[in-house]
Amino acid sequence: MLRPAGAAGVGEADLGLPRVNSEPACPVGVFTEQDEQVARPRGLLTVRACWWAVRQLRREHASVLGLARQLGTSWKTVWRSAKPLLQVMDVDPARFEGVQVLGVDEHIWHHVSPLKRGPKELTGMVNLTGDRDGTTRARLLDLVPGRSGAVYAGWLNERDAAFRAGVQIATLDPFQGYKNAVDDQLEDAVAVVDTFHVVKLGGHAVDEVRRRVQQETLGHRGHARDPLYGIRMILRCGRERLTERQEARLEAAVGADERHDEVFVAWQAGQQLRSAFHQKDLAQGRRTPSTSSPRSPRARSRRSPASAGP
């Protein structure tokens, strides 16, 4: 005869493993049942703990070291427990279903010698399809070694015809190789430059205007006491994030020379571009650039008192 062992909450009881003690006449003292739904044979973590770790890695941007610290175990224990589940998910074709908006970008995996740590440059594919509410929840689909249009075209060619036909929008960075791959493999998709790189190009244009005006007005690169050099970081910041002190520094630098108005106009255009991509829908984004005309602090200061507001 067998009877339940001890109190719950200790030993195998907290893992859900039933443990029973035998009667005194039985030569075996304790029996332990192995249930693979609870824990794999010789596994150091339960199945539930492994799936929890996988969800944290995928959705919460957690690190393996951070998960090991929370579970009170080592990095190798967490990785060896989660790796088999990740490998099963990797070969599951269901993760490529329902992709309507496909994103691609390059990624630098590490900054040491490839001989020591493997490929350095990677190409990442991301599912940018929105949910029922239209909210975009980016989900990484794959990372492949290499950083070229041929790598992206090869990955698309490995997908089935249903996947390629379902992609309606292909977002990419301003790299002609990726654009060639989209034109070759996704004939029905609309290729667009992603928001990050559009805003980045706008900020780069503002920097180029500032450098050009700096050379035209002073004849040298920026020095610590130069007005335009002093606001170089402010020009990269969003308008809504500026403090009163930063706004005052911006106005003082632009007002120091009438030729600095070019920099202010460029900054206003960059802010309008940035604001357009922050709107909730496409119609509002298209209206944003024409909602207000750029006006420099100098122009505001020249308004008459009668035309000024209260």
C-alpha cells in the first residue's frame, strides 16, 4: 500500500510532482513519479518556468542573466532549459502567418572579431502588422547572417508563395539592396522607408544646414563659444521635450545673427516632419506640415505691439 508523503509546499510538492511513501513492509521507501508535462527528465526547471522565461525573452526584452537572477539559478541553466523550446518555435511555420507589414533592417550583433564570436552583421526581419486596434506590436521573425540585398532576397525566396503574396507593405531603411530585393520577391507590396530612418534623415539635414551656416558666418568649424555650436544638441531634441532654458538658448542663438534664420527654418521643418509621424492616422499626418508656417524668433520680435497677442 502507498500513502501520500509529508506536507505540501516543500520538496517536489511545490513543483507538482506527487511523492508517496510506502508501507514499512515494502523494501522501497519513497516513490517519485516523473511527469514530462511538469518537468522534462533530468530538467532543472519546470516546463512552466521554461515557458515563462521564453515569454520574458520574447515580449519583455529580458536578458538570460536577468532571468537567472530572478529564478535564483545560473545563466547556463536558464539557457539550456529555454533553448529546446526556442528551437521548436523556430521551425514552426505558423510564426510566418498573417504578416501583412514586413520590416527589415541591419543589425550589428557584436563588435569583436568574427573569428571569436561568429558573424557580426545580421539582417533582421520584423512583423509590423497591427492588431485589431491598429496598434503596431513589432515581433522579430528571423535574423540571418549578412547585411546585403542578396541576403534579404534569399530569405524571402525561402518563404512560400502565400507568405510573399500576403505582404502588402514592406518597410526598409534607405538601402538600395533591400529595395531591389523587395522589387524582385514582393512584386505586389508597397515599399516605404520606415519612420525611424525618415526622421533620422530629417535630423541629419538640420545638422548639415547648421554646419553650412557655421562655415559661412564664422569660416571655421564649431567652437565651444559659437552660438550655433552651443545649440547642436537642442536642434536634435523634440520640441515638446525642450525646457524653458533650452528654448531661451535656442532663441538667443538664432537671434545672434540674421543668417541663423536658415537654421531655425530647417529645425522647424524637421519638427513638422517628426510631428507628422506622431499622429494617430494618415489624414492627420498629411495635414501636419501645413498647420503652421516656420517663423524665427527674429520675425516674432519684429511684430508690432498692436499685432501681438495679450
